[in-house]
Amino acid sequence: MDGSFHRWFEERGPEGCLMNLVDDATGTTLCRLGKQETLWGAVHLLRSWIQRYGVPHALYTDYKSVYVRAASEAEKAAGKMPLTQFGRMCAKLGIRIIAAGSPQAKGRVERNHGTHQDRLIKKLRRQNIYTYEGANQFLEQSYLPEHNRCYGRAPASAEDFHRPKPSLRRLEEVFCMEQERIISQDWVVRYNKRLFQIQRQSRHQAPAEGKVIVQEWEDGKLEIRYRGRKIAWEEIAVLPPSPPASPKTITAIHRPPAMHPWRRPYGGMPVQRHNAQW
């Protein structure tokens, strides 16, 4: 899986990035053209592949931050595997990401890029296509079926190693961003400069200072979950006012009189002796 930046529309439109996914066994190709090599561009491509062929065992990528990242000091100390948002989505589906150390290591997909940069550009020119939407429609309906018939090959084994396709509901649950947040003392969750007031729940009330997961989909839909359960919330513009502080009650200090035993020196106090009986 890799992205190829090029002037796919030549002078007719903007430069773009062709997200390219190639099956190692058959050479089957799936592509999608967009502005950049983004998280959602990779998600669209992988989800389309899964819905057609099933879940792959692994993706061979480069070291772009969309796919892999370096571990933080806290993760190193805890021995945790660093995951990007895309990496976390893949992990939920059991997909391993293998990062290549050089462009030469991704020779198959790089050669595939070269084929597209020759043939696809000419075909887009002949069709007078100069938008991402038009290009993706052309890829889906015409270019990719022809490309796979021409450049595909029979696999060495007839067994298909793709895992079964998950349900659409499962894919919807997987392909979203997740970030951990802390509930404040006034039951407010802060996320991307927005404020979400947690509503009182009939059961399983999320406590103040509790950790929640904020999920966000590409279309902007948000959900907040506490221990896996979805909780109700309302977006607010400002923080709720703090309750007025209760006035402090000043208790009168009791001062013992001058002749009280507490005020007498120890030297003048009688010593009580107790006779021990054995």
C-alpha cells in the first residue's frame, strides 16, 4: 500500500496522490485518487478492498506517519507498541503493518505506480477528466477492471488467505478515530477545542476524573464511551459556572482559665503512684 504524488491531470487540474493497493499474490490493484496521502484516504482504500476481497493478513507500507510512528518515552518505558490511528484500526481487524526500509523494498507497488503514471494519465486526458470525483468514477468503472485483466496473474496457490469480510456495522465501528480524554470535576469533556457536557446516566454513571474514549468519524459524527458503553452528552459553548463557595464558619476558640491544669507547669503537678500487685 502506497501513495504516488503526480500531476495526474497534467495542466487541466490540481496535483494529486493516487492511493494504490496491490495484492502480492495476484497483482490485483485497487486505486483511489485524492489530494494527499491522508488517514481517510488510506481508510477509504482499505475498506473498499475489504468489502471486495476480505481482510488481508498484513499491509506492506512505508514509514509515513499515516501508517507507523515512533514510540514515545512513556510507551518505551511501558513496553507498549506505538500505533497511529490507522494502525489501531488495522490492529482491530487483525491486520499487521510491515514498514519497508526503502523504496526499493516496495518494488512491486513502485513499478505499479510507473504503469499508472504512463497509462492512467493518458486515459484521463482522453476522457478530459480533471477532478478527483471524476477520476475515481473512471477508475471504478473502466480503468481498474481493464488494468487487472491485463496485468493480473494466477496465484501460486488456489487458496485465498483473506479473512472473511466483516459486517458493515463492524467496519463502521472500526474505521473511526479514537482519543482518550478525562472527565473534569464538572463532568465536561474537552476535545479539539470543543466542550461536551456529560449527561446523568440512569446506570453506569461515568465519574469525574474518569477516562473516556471520544470516537470521531470522517463525517464529523462523535460518540463518547465509558468502559465500552456509549454515554449521553451535549455540546456546550462555555464551561458551566462553578457553584458558589460556602462561607466558612469560624468556631470560637475555647481558652482554659489561668488555674486550669493545662496552664499549670508540670513541676507543680502531683505525681500519682500505682502499686502493682503481682
